[in-house]
Amino acid sequence: MLGRFLFLLFFAISLFPLQSAETYTVKGRIIGKLSRKPIPYAGVSLFGYPGKATSSDSLGLFSIRLVPPGVYRLSASCIGYKNLLTEEYIVSAKLPFIELEMEEDETQLEGITVQAIFFRRLKANPVSLQIIGLGEIEKSPGGNRDISRIVRSYPGVSFSPIGYRNDLIVRGGSPSENRFYMDGIEIPNINHFATQGASGGPVSILNADLIREVQFYTGAFPVNKAGALSSVMDIRLRDGDVADNSFKATLGASEVSFSGSGHFSDKTTYLFSVRQSYLQLLFKLLGLPFLPNYVDGQFKIKTKFTPNDELVVLGLTGIDNMKLNMGIDGEEAEYYLSYLPRIKQQTFTIGAAYSHYMGKHVLSLIVGYNYLRNQNLKYKGNDDSEPENLTLDLNSTEQKFSIRVENRTYADRWTFTEGAETYYAHYHNRVFQLLYGDEQMFSEYVSGLGLIGWGVYGSALYKSKDNRWSATLGLRVDACNYSSSMSRFWENLSPNVSASYRFLPDWSINAAVGIYHQLPPYTALGFKTNEGNFVNKALKYMRVSNANLGLEWSRSEQLVIALEGFYKYYNHMPLSLADNIPLSCKGNDYGVVGNERLVSSAQGRAYGAELSVRWQISGKLSSVSSFTIYRSECRNDNKSVYIASAWDNRFIANVSATYDLPHQWSIGAKLSAIGGSPYTPYDVEKSSLVQAWNVQGRPYYDYSRYNSERLDAFAQLDVRVDKNFYFKNWSFGLYIDLQNVTMSKLRQPDVPVSTGIIENPYDPIEQQKYKMKYIKLDSGTLVPSIGVTVQF
């Protein structure tokens, strides 16, 4: 049925009369990054298209005419300035006015040497960094324009096979080890229905319409990005259009969205986006047991008070409501419905960043506030008619207000960064929860926690005159008033150093080492006993020591091959006293992580090698391939032996490519493969106990055999087809994104579940057992997404 529908759809599209070959004019202005003054007579061209070039006039203005629609980068060069290669821009009827900033270079007065490298790099972070542009965000197969899914094509990034979640698992680390920033402002999570204490969820809050590019770090983290152990996702938004107002409407398989870009005045621009999902309809069609529904919104306002003073204000919000699909039958559905709670979440972030340019210095003041409210509710048998059926009632809020001051100095071949930040965090939790250890018990408490933290950082970047080598040295210090241990800042020093050397024209070697710290989740810090006592006061900052060594070969401006090795050593990691496993091995399911008794004794290590190939032919081909082999291991303390962690898949492979065809067609495919993840067998004896089963509605694991078994490897193929129509003043596009075209199945262990029949009803309640049965969990189906976009 689906195949017939797709055939008819594309047959209908092929009957459309071909629109005239529209071309557009790229307009913009070039200014000095520090002086903020126009740069006259600079050369500007479309990178990779030698015939599309011009120069700026005496006011720094430029225009490139007769440009076909598509995705382009701009390159600029001028004596006395460093050569510039921009992020990607989509050329269409609504291309905004572009402002380019070129960095002054006093040493480059003898002439211009243009080195054409398609993939932009940052000298301060020569290793473990991927820069993701608009082309990949818009058309990545299987990504559905969701940045958390798009980064899975890159080395070191794992994924959940047949998963409907966006858990970001990087280099064997847990989903809680990542940090997200948007235009310099911290975003606590970027997913709807996020796991509190971690970061994953089924769909991103971010609308890709507003994103310019993403800088994705898997090591060598910048000193001004605090709290990351595995990755930093630095999201850069577009600026609003200073010359026009444009809007875009999208009707997709799971949501409808409306976004806009424009200006309030010649000094103030805006971006906005609103989305309403009907994801619950797709999930209901797929027969899934949970039905998520969400609304989100996003905005950015940028004001240039003077050429040297600008202010950015942005906001992000998401409202989530996940119900259970009680209208489906089957043993697998019955199992999921027995333990999944109803979830409501509200989250928002608002922040402002003020920048003042004063000669060679850029002074920034960044303030931010974020809020999360998480409500989980569960009744035994999903029967809320009787109060005694209540097994979970959680109402939790997290709030954080932060302020950061930063100065950046550009001094010839040196760049210095120094800054300080402080924050106040408040956590409140009201919970009633049935638990089972050796007997049925309950946890009921109200917790309130106020926390003041601070950090100081600095770094120095040096670049040689011939640009053959560079080095960065950085130091960060963090502390908070949670406990006397966490207030001792000298125990939380985070030094790092990185270097890059181009020893041959096509070859470079890159390295980085560093120590990074992260505060345990608020759910752990604010956990109380029924008597109202904080029991996790002995926790410490989590720490990882990270080393990276890479070799890169770039034969031409369009092909880059890189090999990189990494090693991570974790200590001071929280250990669950209830399950006797590290907390970092949790967090890839709905609910809450960290609200339990913990000690900072766990350790871990992750090490491996990554091979990546990026190949791009302007206007034709974009390809990203990666292969990672690694180990991720953990242990309870320094006297225990290492065992496989929950994220130890051993290998990850991705081959992704998108090819642009004539008449604005494009087709892409992505083949992904991942090693089997370890799993823990069930404790059938404990799970069959009536009191135990009634507490959580799912079987218990036998943690004495933690991760002693392993699933089979898994592979899937995703395909995407796009067709765009461009007209003089508007455009529209159609796309089809098919995930798991091969309909691969993931075979999971048979799950013991209760039949509801008590085998020994006359025994004491503590000894009564359910008669158990086993159900098979084979997941995997074709997930189609069809969408229409209109820009006007």
C-alpha cells in the first residue's frame, strides 16, 4: 500500500510542468570583525563556483547575480584580513541579506594566499569537532531535520536500534554527559519528553528552520562550555532578514510548523517558530503503546544599537503530554502499558547575550534562565478508580539562573579568552512511589534544594605565521555550595591543551588532552529519605580525563579523511546502592534518573578509534561516512573488575550520501550498523512475587549478572527524496523520508510478564507469586515521513 502511494505521488509530481529556471541575486555586506567598519574592494565568490564572483564596493556592499537556487558557501579575501569561508546559505527567493565578518590580520600584508578547504575548521579545537551545515540538516536521510538524529552519522555517536528516542550516546558515554548551547546560552535539554537527570527524548524541541550551523564537539571542549563529559552541541541560529520579511509553513508526517524571519527596524531583526505535533496519530498508526503530543516555540531578536554594540535575546519552550494507547491489543502492548507512566512536561529557556566590540577586544555578558517541570503518574493496571492503585506520583521542578562575563582578545597570532560565571539553581520534588527491595515499601517526601555555583576560566590560542601549526592552553575551575567537598574548587581543576601541526601540504596531526568535570544531576543532589534527610551529601563532581590523537588527510578541497583515537577515564561517578551499578548506565528510557541513594565510588573507561570520510562536490554530492570501534566499561570501585557498560556496542558504522539531480530533485540514503548492546538477564523469581510485580509492572533485572549477555548486531537503511519548486517570490518543496526501508527487526530477550493469576493464593502475601508467561519482543518497521514546505 505504501509503495503504491509513493509511486502515485512521484508520478503526479513528474507531471508538473517544469518551472522556469529561476535565478537569484546574493546580496550582502563585508565588515571587519573587530573594527565593525565596512571593508571595500574585497573579493567575494560562491565557493566552488569560480565564475560566480564579485568585489565589494566602497561601502562594503556586494551582489552576485544569476545564482541558481541551492545551498552555497561564500568565500572572501582581502589584503590585511584572514581569508573567510562562511557557513552554508540556502539561495532562494527569500535569501536574507548576508553580513560577512572578516578577521583582521596584521601579518598578512604581503599578499593573499587562498587555501581552498571546503570543510571549515576551528584552530582552537583541531580534534573531535564536526561542523554541520544547512545542507546536511535539511536533507540528511533518516534525520527528519532533527539535529539529535543527524549527528548520528558522525564518528563516535551511537544510537538505539529501532528506537523512537533521541538519546545522544557519544564515545561510550551516557546520555547525561552532554551539554547544549544556543548562541552561547545554555539549553538544559533539546528534546521533548526528556528523561529528567539525562537528556534523551523522542523528538527535538528545536526547529531546524532557525539553525545556521551546529558545532559538535566530542572532545577538546571549549573552556567556556561547562559541565560536559562526552559532547558539546553548540547551535548557531540564523539572523533575521534586515531587508525583507519572509515566512515558511511546513506540513509533515508528525507536526505542522510556521516560522518567520524579518525585521522590526533597520537595527532589529527577528526569527520565530511555532510547532504543533500530531505525533500521537503516527504512533497510533504504528501501534505503539504511548501517544506523545507536544507544542513548542522558539524566537530570536537581535538589535544592533551601534556598530560596536549588539544584543541577542532568544527563547525556547516546549509543552508535552504523553498518554497511553489503551486501544491496542497484544502481549507486547500489554507489557509496555503495564509500566509506562503518563508524562506531562513543561520546559522553557530564555536568555540574552550582549556584545561590545572595543578594538581588539570583544566583551560579552550572557544571562540565562531555564525551567523544567516534570510530572509522572502511574496506577496499577492503569486503573485510577481506586486510590490504592497508585504506584507513582511525581511532581518535580528544576530552575537555573546564570550569568557569565567573558572577554576575548585578538592580538596578532594570539587569541585570549577569559571569563567568569555564577548561577543559582533550585530543585523541588514531591514524590510518592512504591518500591520493592526485599519487601514492598514506599518513598514519600518533599524536597527543596537551593544551590549556588560558580566557575572561572581562561584560554590562550597561538597560530603560527604560516598557519602550519596552532596550540591552545586552557584552564577552568568550578565549585558550588552543595557540600564542603564540592566547595573546594582546587579539587575541580579542569586543564586542557590541544595542538595541530600540518607537516605536509595534505597531512596534519592533531592532539588534545584535558580533564573535565560535571555536577551530578539535581535529582541526585536533592534526593531525601522519608524522614526528610539529604542522603547524597558525600557526592563529588564527576570527572573524566580525556585524550585524543588524530591524523587527517585532505587531498583536495572536497575530500577529507580523518583517523582519530580516544581514551576516556572516569572517576567519582555515582553508584546506585539499590542496584549496585553506576548511575551512568541508566537514562535511556522515560522517567527520572538519579533519585536514589548514591555514592561517588564508580569508575569507568572508554577507548577506541574512529575513521571518518567527508566528500563534497559543490552542487552535486554530499557524503559523510564513519566507522568507530570502541569499548565502554565500568566498575563499582577501584577494587572491582571492569565490565561492559550499558553503552558498549563495540562498533558503529554509517555511510550517508545525498545526490542532487537535475530539476531540483535530490535523493539520499544512509546505511547504519551497530554492534549488539549488552543486557542483564531478568530475575524471574523476584519478578514473579506479587508485591514486587505490582510495584513496577515489569520484571526485575538480576544485577548479579549485570550485562553478562549481548544482543545481536543491527543494521538499517534510510532513504530520503526531495523535490523543490522555485518561483520569483516564493517556493515550495516536497520530501519523503523513509526510515528502516529494509524493515530490519531487532530481536530482544523474551520478557517474563505476569498473567495476573496467583499460583499460591493461600500463602502469606509476601510469598505469593504470579504465574508468569514469556512474550517475544521483535521490534522494527518502516517509518515513513512525508512533508510539504512553502516559503513566501
